Amino acid sequence: MNKIIGIKAISFDADGTLWDFEKVMRHSLLHVLIELKKLDLGAADMLGIDKMIKIRNRVANELKGRVTNLEDVRLEAFRQTLRDVGRPNDALASGLNQVYLKHRFEDIKLFDDVLPTLKASRLKYALGILSNGNSYPERCGLEGMFEFVIFSQDYGVEKPNLGLFQVALEKAGCSKHQLLHVGDSLLEDIIGAANAGIKCVWLNRKRVKNNLNLKIDYEISSLRELLEIL
């Protein structure tokens, strides 16, 4: 694999790239169910993790374009969840949201290759987060690791929108030829970066097939491989 040259800054996707978001989300929702069983066993018995995820996705679609803060979306999802099972209780929904957010951030476990890669690469490059999520580095054990942090919820657009990648260039203080973006999503990260004229690395941890038939600049299955090509 050819070496990547001329890079001054690297932006990383967060969820799915630095940690397993699906795993921590389900783990957090399990704690929500445990708490709900203590407070309203009847409501808990009518719910499950998959059902709560489905309701959250429905609410997110309903709020799209009107509410961008993901913590607000999650709160409204818990409100709607209780209404859906005939137990409307906004105070309880707020409490469940706090339980969820506590575990959502505090129980994140970084992939094993994350810290070694970040610590080594930050010696030479400016590192940043470019995410459609809301995992604040300081709440995930990565305080002080990044020079810029960009969440789509703060700008009203999501990857692959070119506007968000333009924000990354401005925050990184470099040209599109000097920024490298690393992410796990073909649609959000790779298409977005490619359309913006930014070099990109597809982190394909599960070695899935490129079903979109995209031309990939670089493909790796571990972040450690990033150090080998820089």
C-alpha cells in the first residue's frame, strides 16, 4: 500500500471507528430497562431493547430538521416510549435519559488499537473528531487528545454533507490536500470525504464487502495499519 504524504491533520469519525457504538448503546439501554423495572415493572415488561431502538429511530426521523441535539432527541424518545406503552410520565422519562447518558459515556470501551494510534499520530499531526454523533472526547477518556471536535448537531448538517468537511478544513487550518479523514462508514465518511476532495481511509474492521463499489483511497482493518501508511 502506498504511503500517504503531505498530510498535516487527521479527522476521525467516532462511533464505530474509535469504539463499538452499537454495543455501548445496547448496554446503556439494558441499564435503562433495569432501572425501569424498579420504578414501573408493568412498563418494563412491555418493552425490550430492540423496541426502544425502533421507537428512538422513529422519533429521530420525526424530529429531523427541527431538533438537532442528540441528547434532546434521546429524551423525547424516552417520553414517547412511555407513551407508547400507555405509561406517559415525563419525569420518569427524564430520569431514564440520565441513566442512559451516564452509561452511554462512562462505559465506552475504546478499541484496543485506538490509544496507541492516537498517541503516536498526534506527535506529528493535528488530530480531530468529525462525527454525526455526540460522544464528547472529555467524557470518553480522550480529554486533550484532539485539537478540534466537530459534531453535526452543532451545524445542522450531517456527513456526507460537504459543509461539515469544510468546517473540518477550517478548524484544522489546512487545505483539502493536507487533511486525511478516517471512518468506518462508506456512505457518511468515504463518500463525504471523496466528494470534498479529501483523502480518506476506510476502517473496515469487520472486513465487509464494498457493496457500493466505491473507489477507496485506502482500506485498513485496524487503526494500527494507519501508522504504517502515514
